[in-house]
Amino acid sequence: MSRIGKAPIEIPAGVQVTVDKDNVVTVKGPKGTLTQKVNPDLEVKVEDNHLVVTRPSDDREHRAQHGLYRALLHNMVVGVSTGYRKEMELVGVGYRAAATGQVLELSLGYSHAIYIKLPPEVKVEAKSERNKNPLIILESDDKQLLGQVCAKIRSLRKPEPYKGKGIKFVGEIIRRKSGKSASAK
């Protein structure tokens, strides 16, 4: 039995979960509404304030999807109740970020500024304080979309191992390399 799949998902107060006949789960909460189509082989039930996912057999495919869909549904419940938040830090001289509405403007040492139009589900905020690295704060109720947006932003200037310059998550540790001076003769 999948350890993740068999764990019931507790539904917090203020969150409504509905499962229709096509196995589409809709989760509504204070932060928004999310939907997920679940494999028709799996059964999703709402039992006394808990969401339970069960599988019909012990086939390899059913075992894999059991844990997957339970995790996706759990992420949806957490997202609409508390939401997800990611903080990214720009490390480098002259690196700047500015947010106007749903457009993020980045200056990352290229000859031009980079403009990224973010989806409406993601809220963005850029902070710049003196003597500190600029921060980009992203918030959303959809964990998958938030991770995808963060990966796109990070791919514009990944942290490099020699000086550590680039876009990194707050708290992320970059493995550093020593330069040419450390080579043996």
C-alpha cells in the first residue's frame, strides 16, 4: 500500500471539495478555486471532513497513480486554504527587479532588460533595500504553476559556481568552486 496514497487529506474549515461523476475534483477556498481530473480507475471520496483516494488493485500503474493523485489533491487543498509563496534573490552587481502589475522587469547584466508577463494566478512583488540583494516574492494558490514560473525566472540567469552570481531561491546553498589560483603545479 502506498504510504502517501493511503493517508487521508484533512479538509480545513472554509474549503469545499466536490467530486463529479467524471472524476473531476474541484476545490474552493478563500484563496481561489482549483480543479484536477483524476484517473477514472481511482476512486475519490469525501468522508467526514477528509478526502480519501482509493485504488482498485495492486497493479504497478495503480500504485504509482495512487500516490501521485493524492499528492496533487493535497497540494490543491493547501493552496486554496493557505497558498504558496516563493522568494527569489538576485545576486550580482547591478542586478535589479521591478514589478508593475503582472509584468516583471529584470536587469541581469545583459545589454537589454527582460520583461516577463506572469499568469494572473501568480502575484508578484519586487523588493530592493540598500546594501541587500533585490528580492522577488511570488505567491499563488497553484503549486505547479508557481514552480514553473520560478523555474522560468531562474533559467534566465542561473547561479554560477565561482562567484555565486545569478537568480537563486532564498536559503538555497550554491556549491562553490575555487578558481584557477587553487590549481596544483
